[in-house]
Amino acid sequence: MTEPLYRKIHTELREKIVKGEYPPGAKLPSEKELCQQYDTSRITSRRVMEMLADEGLIVRQPGRGSFVADPLPEDGQSSSSQVNDKKLIGFVITDFSASFGTELISGAERTTTSHGAFLVLRRSFGVPEKEEKAIEELLQLGVDGLLILPAQAEHFSTKILQLVIDRFPLVLVDRDLKGIAATSVRTDNVAGALCGVRYLLEHGHRHIGLASPPPMESTTIEDRINGFVQAHAEAGVAFDQEHWLQVTSTLPGSFYDDNIESDVESIKAHFEKHPELTAVFAIEYNIALLVAEAAKRLGLRIPEDLSIVCFDSPDVGIEDHRFTHLLQDQEGMGRFAVESLLAMIRGDDAPKKVLLDAKLVEGLSTKSPSMVHS
């Protein structure tokens, strides 16, 4: 596996310091000069300097620059590096809830602990600016690698792109980003959606609505939509584009009562316009809740009048919301993500793409063929 660029620069500077090419008291190249010399980013050059400072090899003086320590630690080793070589892993996640995220974090924490490493968590709430700030904070903490569950934004983060270019140890979690060749661990969303829609088709539904946010740079939504379409094609059932309901209140930055109310009313109007719909496949659990509320306002019973299948559904014992759903292996996702990242940090080969299966769990929101309302 190609050595991360920050490690390469760190090794070269460290050797020059230990060999005396940069003697005690000598000034090192600035972060800007390192950027130019190695054709890298300020993030990488800053990290290199922080690593050298943590080892006690250099002293950083604000406004003046970085200087070789005088005297150097014995044998060029710092006491801190001898005592503690545990890896520090940063995890930037959008958010977590009962339906998604809690088990993912637990899987990552357990695996990190079992490998003698530390996990530092930051939430971006799906806001690109907060995501970039969280990444910067973790880099300044000196993390050895990053797990990132990217925000669903119109354009992916330039910071993530720069990390990939710099070959900084990075694993994308739960989604992939189009145009970025980064290691990722996520659910096989095409296969999961295929499974859920096949279930509805096999139970006699022929007019199935699709409820989703607009497709964005993240492949998760796009893959689930593709699975929905493929299931129809396999069964020889035409999907009517008019049956696609697009909602926006579940997108980051849109969690306001007015947006939710607007989406519920829009779904309600959609059902009134298309009374032939007998089922809805919802891309996410929160969207399934909106569909259920709209159906309730119209007096439609679930599942007698309308069946619903979605991704994820918390097991909280509330019967009205115990949907038939695709259960993602969140614990496995967190475990594989940490193991892949640690392999990258060691310089070992790690799989580029890891796809995990989603399992169909029958709930109280779907009916068998003989009970389908027509």
C-alpha cells in the first residue's frame, strides 16, 4: 500500500534532524515552504510539524517558525513516544439516533478499544461547514486517521478531497462520494432496496410509491433509487414516475416544523392524486414516519389500506411505527471501518470498498397477498 504523504514527509524531516542535517537550534522550512516542496496541502504540512513537536524534536514559536530542539531527546526519541504509541482515531458523523448511528458508533468504539486505540467523536449535523470544522479540529488534535460519515450536500467537501489526495488514512462510512476514490464501508444499498421492493411485489403490490430526498453527491440515495427501479424491471412491472414523492424536510438543515408540515401535506396531496397506490417504499425511516402521518390524516389504515417498507426502524416497542424494514449491519459497519483504517495507518493493504448486506425484518406495516387492499 502507498505510504501516506504526511508519513513520508515526517520520516524525511525526522531523519534529517537525527542525522544533524538540521542541527539543534536550526530553523526548519515553514508550512508554506513544505507545501511547495512536496506539492501538498497546508493540512499535511501542519500535521507533520505537529508530529515532530509531539516527539520533542522541534519547538514551534508562533510568528517565528519551527526550530530543532536544543538539546534533542536522547537517541532522537521523545519520552511521550516511548510511553504511549496508542493510535488516535477521529470519527466525524452527521448525527445519531435510535434508528441509525448508535450501533455504528458502538461498533467503532468496541473495535477501537480492542486494538488499544482511542476514538474521538465529532458531530457535523450534516452541515458541510461544521463537517470541515470538525475535520480541522481532529487534525489539530493529531489524529492518526479519520472515519467520516459525510454530509449529504450538493457538493462534497474539498477537505475530504484534499485528504484523499494527500493519502491521509481515511475511511468513508455509510456512503461513498462520487468522484472521490476513497476507501469506504457501507451497506449494499442497491441490493437492500431490491430486497425490500421485491417483498412488496411478491405480496401483490403493483402500484408502489417511492419516497426519497432528491439524489445528491452521496451515492446512498441514488443506489436505493436504482434498487427500487431494478426490482420493478426484474418483475416486469412498470414504475410510473408520477409515483415518486420527493421530500426535503429530512435533509440536513431542514429539520423545522414548517418543513415537516409542508412535506406531510405534499404526501397527503400525492395520495389524493394517486388513489391507486397500495404501498410506499421509503428511502429512510424518518421519511416513513412522514408517509404514515399523511396516511393517517387521510384516514388510510396501515397496513390494511397502505403498506410501508423503509430502511431502518428503531425497536422501541411503539407498534404504530414498527415498520417492515431493511436492517443495516451498523455494528459491522463500525467494526470494518476501524479495522480498515488501522490497516491503512500501519501501511497494510485494506479493501477499497466494503459492502455489507441489509436484512429484511418484517414489521406491522405490510400485509400478505390475500390481505392487500385494492
